[in-house]
Amino acid sequence: MEIEKANSLIWEVSVWEFLLVTAVLAGGAAYLTGRAVARSWQTNATLAIYMVLLALATRFIHFALFQGTLLSLHYLVVDFIVITALAFLGKRITRAGQMSRQYGFEYDRKGSLSWVRKA
């Protein structure tokens, strides 16, 4: 258990705190933000700006609830990378559904993340 409380490259306080706050809470919000950006046909830059704001909020939750460092650039970047990956996953899954549903005359869905032009 002692190694769990040590800082690592990915988590600051504990792995469970990282999984709860960054992966589950902020990751869920990021995934839903990615879906919302896809549904409104906004750009990737817009999604990236939203993820910067969400990463800052995530860092504050780590600080306020778990005595993490508020102004830690390293852990801010880690949080940003994790939630941005989940946000773009949500956007890509939603966009694949949109393309095959709204432009079904031209595109077929290929898996959950992509679409292909009909022959």
C-alpha cells in the first residue's frame, strides 16, 4: 500500500484518486463534451479549448478534495491528455454515427469509429 501513495508520472496522490477524478468524473464529462461538439458540428479546436478548461477544473478537484498540487504543470498535462483522448473518442464515435445516418446514401459505418464511402 505504501507504493500506492507515492507520486508517479501519472498520478500525484494515489492511483484510486486519479482513476476516480480524472478517468471517471472528468473522463465522463469529456466524453459527453466530445459527443456534444460532434452533434453541433464544431471543430476540433473548439473541443481542445473545452478540454483545457476541464483539465483546469480537474486539477482544482484534485487540489480541493485530495490535497493535490493546484499549479502543477506536469499533472495538468497528464489530466489534459487523458480527458482529451476520451473527448475525441466520444466525438469520433458520434461522428461515425452521424455520417452513416445523415449521409446514408453516400457512407456506410465501418466499426464504431469510422465510416467508408459506398461503392
